[in-house]
Amino acid sequence: MTGSRRSGAFVDKVGIIGPMNEKNCGAVVTGSARGIGAATARLLAARGYGVCINYVADETAATAAVQQIVAAGGRAFPVRADVSDPDQARRLVEETADRFGGIRVVVNNAGVSQHRAFAEMSPQDWDFVVRVNLSSAAYVSMAAVRYLLEQPFGRIVNICSLRAMTGSGHGAHYAAGKSGLIGLTKSLALELAPDITVNAVSPGYTNTDMNAASLASKGDAIRASIPVHRVAEPDEIALIVGFLVSESAGYITGETINVNGGVYMR
Ligand SMILES: NC(=O)c1ccc[n+]([C@@H]2O[C@H](COP(=O)([O-])OP(=O)(O)OC[C@H]3O[C@@H](n4cnc5c(N)ncnc54)[C@H](OP(=O)(O)O)[C@@H]3O)[C@@H](O)[C@H]2O)c1
């Protein structure tokens, strides 16, 4: 921690994870109306963060996610913003910072999957999937860095995928975008140390809308292929994000944590 303007405060507080340290600040969670992003936003709001509920199309889900957090005593507001567009990504960050008086946490979660054989893939398919899964994380992080640097500590977590590790037989653009997130994670970890940690969480099969069709048609085969014999719940992924953004996780940076029930181990 030599050279950090925050090292003393950090050392004093090692071991403390909780609202005492995390109140009254903002957290940007992209793609947070549904699935893993919504679970992460709920967890951060329960810890005292003000969170944006970011979506691109499903306003009903965003409204419900905000209402759930507010009903539990948290702070949240909806922001429609396509984070694969740099201007909209910046607006999301700025609105969240203005609303909550700063940003300490960024979770780059927005993602899309698209089943597409490479032989049938168009350049437009490629660009769309890589922009949403990879470029959006860069755009949001670029806009957020100056806010994170104003805080006692800053945290960026990128939501990666098992497919970054294994490749994909039906989505080269998705696997490539998620692999790129690991390079972005390591590079930003180097550049933004010691004040901001940057890590990735790499989920396996998780029970969200993204997987609903495959779980409905071949759920038994999928579960049988997973050593723990079940898919993850979104809250289980959110818990790992919650640890990485805590003050106690300040010595972990540049890391990717696999949360996949044993499908892939390294
Ligand atoms: N589910 C899995 O098994 C699994 C496994 C590995 C990795 N992941 C990754 O985990 C992350 C979350 O996945 P999920 O399963 O929770 O997805 P999901 O249930 O499909 O929800 C995706 C969320 O992202 C939002 N979104 C999509 N494109 C966006 C954009 N361009 N700008 C802003 N928001 C956008 C959606 O908004 P709308 O509601 O408006 O559509 C929605 O709120 C993704 O990065 C995904 O790749 C998921």
C-alpha cells in the first residue's frame, strides 16, 4: 500500500464489511433491472449505497426493481441508457453521481448473449455483442474513474462469463467479448492501483432470463453437466460482487473469480 493516500485508513478498517463504511454514496450497476444486475443492485442498496437501476428496454422490470429496493428502505432510481453508446454510458454515470453525491462502486454487468454460428455471423452481430459485453464496460469505467478517485476507495467489478474460459460453440463474439473483459480488468487494475481495485466475476449457468429458453428445453442435461448439479441463483453471484466491492477486499485486484459450480477450474 506504499504510496496510497489511503493506506492508513485502510489498515485500520481491515475486516470491516458493512454499511458503516458504505453509506451515502452511489453505485453504478449496469443492466440492473433484471437477473444478476438486479440482485447486485439490491445487495448494494441494502448495504447503504444509492443505486441506479439501468435498463435499455424493459421499463416495467426497472420500475419493479426500484420499487423493491425503496420498499426495503434503500435508495434507487431508474435510468434508461444503452451503455454500449459512450454518451449514454457517461450520462448514466453522471446522473448517478449527481443523485447520490459521488460514486464508489461500478459493476459492469450489462450483457447480451446471441446464439450464432460463426459461419452465419454478420459484422453487425459481432459489433453489437462485443459493444454490449466489452466496450460498455470501458465506456462506463472511463466516465466513472474521476468520481471513484474522489472516494476513500474505489471499486470496479466486471461481470465476465464461463465462456471466456471455455470458448463458445455458438457465440464466438460473446466469448471474445467476455475474454476481452479479463484483459480490461487486469489492465485497469494496473493503471488504477492503488486507489481503485478492478476485478471480474465469471458466472457459470445462472437462473436468469438470459438462460430461460435453454433451461426450459434442456435444463436436466445442463444441471447434470454441472458438478454441483444445479444452476446458480443471481443472489449467489451478487454475493461475490458484494465481497469484492467491500473495503475488506482491498488487496484483491486484477483477479477473476469463477463462480460456476465446478464446471471450469483453473
Ligand atoms: N445468466 C447466466 O447464465 C450468465 C452466465 C455468465 C455470465 N452472465 C453475464 O451476467 C450478466 C448479467 O446477465 P443476466 O443473465 O442477469 O442477464 P439478463 O437477465 O438478460 O438481464 C440483462 C440486463 O442487462 C440489461 N441490458 C442489456 N443490454 C444493455 C445495454 N446495452 N445497456 C444497458 N443495459 C442493458 C437488460 O436491460 P432490459 O431489461 O431493458 O433488457 C437487463 O436489465 C451479463 O453480462 C451476462 O453476460 C450471465
